[in-house]
Amino acid sequence: MTLRRATITSIGRFLPDKVLSNQDLEVMVDTTDQWILARTGIRERRIVEKGTGASELAAAAAQEALDRRGITADDIDLIIVGTVTPDMMFPSTACLVQDKLQASRAWGFDLSAACCGFVYSLTVGTQFIVSGAHERVLVIGVDVMSSIVDYKDRATCVIFGDGAAAVLLEAAEGDDQGFIDYQHKIEGYGGQYLYMPGGGSRNPTSEETVERKMHYVHQDGQKVFKYAVRRTYETTTSLLSKNHLTPDDVTLFIAHQANIRILDAARRRLGLPEEKVVKNIHKFGNTTAATIPLALYDAIEDDRLDKGDLILFSSVGAGYTAGASLFRWGGLRNASA
């Protein structure tokens, strides 16, 4: 097998129709629009109708990516789904997406890395292209966070939203575009600061776990905030330095949309001007694994990328997980490419 470059050739997204605004939350929990906006930068978020699974959002996003590329699901070799809110413990969300798309040739799996789910999945997906093992890989970031959020807990319910986005990976047409490098890290001691304790093998579902609200997100916001700012800077600068680059070389910084204050702190530490940072947290909130591909989607729609531009992806999340990757933008391909 010959090593080659992997590049993003198409993208799709799916967002629920239902909008949950800060004003809506004022009625549901002890909070205000001003409090939420000042602390998170979020104005509204999208929420699915009850009973909607992550696979439905993921399949819809993937279908748009296929349609934009002008190919069918039968052209896909592999489906990787980054999520912490699967439809069920098993089968995997990837299996459900494969069936919904009728991707008869594809195999696939889920990757659980919380807010780093897309960045990690993207790195894994590129390896199958780089090695020559596969020609087309779908990488999907999706989460239905409303299914695990306690809407009586104002510290968490104001943060999260639902959404999905998918990218198509193919071999790059030259060495001047595509995936360059990555740096990922996990630090398990941080698991105690952002987690969902119920539902797994340690605390299987019972009346007690439900009463103790163990099936909801639990977070120590200050701990997570400090770690996110520090580790974002460390992973991104280390990755850039390894590749003989500096923040000045970055065209667009597309980071996990967790909190506007984290984004701003990371931007300042990296010395990046505002125009190099993608921000859409005000529209969608924290959609966990979906935030980065949703931000990439917006950047493309807003015509903020040209061929040859350097994209720096970065995310920090539960685990702790942290990751960064570099892409040289090659542009989307149409049906005739």
C-alpha cells in the first residue's frame, strides 16, 4: 500500500428544527438570558423531539455530504461515528447509520471521546485513506445532549444542544493539501470532573441510579475550564512547532465550541486575531462531538476558506481528552471530480 494524503472533499450537517432560546430556559430554570450569555456566549441551541436518536441526525448529515459530492452510499468504505449519546448501548450508531443510508459496502464503528469525538475520529479516518486501505471514509460527529441533560440544573442545561455534521475523506490530489499531522492526549484523572456516572457496567440502570440523577451530565465547570484553556494552548502550539509552523501560519482556528470564554482565552494565548477564529456557539451551544464539523460547515458556507489555507482543529473534553490536528485545505469536490 502506498502512503498518500487524506483530504476533506464534502460536508453535510443536520440541525433539529426546535430552537431552545435563553428566554425559554428562563421559564424552565432559575437563570436569565444575561447570565447565560455572559458566562457561555450562547443565545440559543437546537433540541430534538423526544425519542429521536443520534443515528437519525447522523444519517441525515451524512446524506447531505454524499449528495454534495454526487455519490451514493454504496461508494462508502467506512463509517466512523464520534458520539457519547448513541441510540443504545449496542448495536453501534455506525451500524444504524449504515442501515439508514443503505451503505452496502461499508463497515464502521463508534468512537467515544466526548467533545474530542470528531477530532479523534477524523484522525482515525485519515489513516485508512493514507494507507490506501480505503477510498472513501465518512466521519460523523453527532450528539443528542438533551437526552442526558437535567433541565433543572442550570449549570449544565444552558450549555448543551443537539446536532450532527459529517465529512467525507478521500485521497488528496496532491501533496499540497489534506491532513498534515495530529497530537492527541488523554488524562484519566480528569474523568471525575465531567462525566455521566449511570448506565454503564459500574452503575447499571436501577431505581436508585435514576433517583440520584446518575444518568445526567455532571460537571465541575471551573476545573474543566482551566484544563481546557491550558491544554488547548499546549496541544496546538506543540503540534505547530513539530511541523515548523507558528500561529501566524494558521488561516483558520476551528476549536470545540464549549464556552465563549474558553475560545477567547485560547485565542489570546495563541496570539490569534478574531478574524482567524470560527465561533458559532451562540447559535448551537455545545453539541459535543458535532461542534467542530458544524463550525467547519459554517466557515465553508461563509466563504472563509481558500485552497491552500491552513486549518487548525482543536478540542478538549471529558476524560480528560484533548486533541489537535492540522489540515491544508484542498476545497470541496463536485460530482464530476
